[in-house]
Amino acid sequence: MKPHLIFFAILIAGFIAYNLFFQINDDKTNTVINIIYASILFGYISFMAFTLLKKMKK
């Protein structure tokens, strides 16, 4: 489970770094990138929860 948490921390750090330093000037494109990145983060959270439940079941 530790590699999953490390990868998730890297994803969050990338999200924060993008929003602080690498934003695109076009608001629509920036919003689309933020929505896609947030969707990836929430998807990975659900993957981690599914994996944890699977391990708890055994």
C-alpha cells in the first residue's frame, strides 16, 4: 500500500505545482486540465480504496 500512497502524493504535488506555477493563460483550457487532473486523482483514490477493501476481505 505504501507505493500507492507515494504515487498519490506525487500526483497531488503535481496538481499543486501546476496550479501555482504552470497555469495556462486560457481560462477554458486551464479549467479542462484541472477537471481532468482532479478526475485522475479521484479515480486513483477509488482504486486505492478498492485495493484496500480487497486486501481486507482476504
